[in-house]
Amino acid sequence: MNSLQDVFAHLRSDGDVDGIYTTLAPLYRATYAARGRIEGQLAVASEHAPPHVTNVFELGCGTGDLVAALDERYPRVVGLDTSAEMCHVAAAHGPTCRASASALAPSTFDLGVAMGAVLGHIQPAAERKTTLTHVRDALAPGGRFVCSVHDRRGLSEPRRRRLTTTVDGFRIHQYDVQRPAADGTFDWQVSFEMTDLDSGRTAETTTTTRLRSFTPEELTGLFETADLRPVRTTPREFVAGDGEDGRAFVAVAERPRDR
């Protein structure tokens, strides 16, 4: 799938949907990039970056929009994602490759970024720990890792949200529900309704993804296990709207200089 037109035609023909990061990748990009997230993510990453940044990686680069923004600000940037479909979308916007954190060259990067709840997609727990160890190894001493994750403290009961975007001749309604489980994970159910503004025809689909939420204390513990020094956690404030208060937080960690 290369465009919203492709996704729309696929849904109209009753095509199967693999998931939000596969079949629906162009649709996901259209709604994600249109909400001002990229500017906010870039501002947060830059605010917490160490001085004199040269090499940057984004883990779970998804749509590639943040990679493109980082690439305009820093000399050398690479985005990594394990989804072939997302990499296909991202390649049109910035330097990306299909890979996990294990592919990163050791002691090379001044700044690592994983926004948009990337760590929450990495399961099971052992894989998260391994990923953060690879992140730590990839950072040069004094290098920093900036990420955002879903906040478990705001998930005691289901959370609902509705968003509307108009782009490339389509009006897109997105309805999503987060349903928490007892183990700190939650099911993220997303429904899309696409309307072709020229013809008035519509197409709909629903997909569900399992993610993990975190408390600041839990994420700090994961950093320390990976030999990353926690620097700070702050509320995510760059996404506004109904249902966004307390939805996520930003965490910053650093590779110690003396090890």
C-alpha cells in the first residue's frame, strides 16, 4: 500500500487488514502526522539532547516524519523500524532502514529517540530489556535516549478518543479505545472511517494492537537494568485535545561517561 487511495480501494473491496502498522500504514501516517505531533516530538528530543549532537537514531521510526525533521537539524540521522510496510512509507520522508536496535553501531550515537510509545510495542519483558541494552551500547558516553510511553497511572479504566483529519481528498474519522488489563498491558482498538470527498463513498475498518503502559518508577528501573542513568521524566504536553491529559509521559536517560 503506497497511498490513501490504495488503502481506500483495498477496504472497499473487503480486503483483509493485517494491522495498523502494515496494511493501514499510509492511513496511520495521515492521521498521525496531521496532529502536530512531529513538531512536539522534535522539540522534546532537542530540548533533552546533549551538547554537540552529530549522530542520531530513531528507534521505531514508523512514518518517517520525525526522522525527516531530525535530519534537517542534525548532521547524521537514521531511522529504524521492524515493519517492512512502515519502512516503505518512511523511506519517502527520511533516511531509514528495516532493523532493530541490535543493528546499531556501538558507541556511535549522541542521541537516540523512541517516541510514540515504541517501548510499549516491544514484548515480552526480556525483549524490552535487550532492546534497552542495545540502545545503551549504541550511545557514546554521555549520549542520551529520549522516549515517550503510555502512562499506566491514567489507565485505571478504558479511555476513549475521537479524531478527525482531512487530507489528500479524504475525511478520516479515527475512534480509539484503550482497554487496560491487569498486567500493565492494554488493548488499543482503533476504528477508521474514510470518506472520499469527491464521490462521497466511505470505507471502514477496525484493528486492535496490544501495548504496554509504564509508571515512571518501572521505566526508571528498566533504564538502570540496562546501565542507563535516568535523567528525568516529565508529562507529555505537546499533544493537546480531549483524552490526552495524563495519557503519556516523556523519559530521558543517559549512558554514563565513566563506564
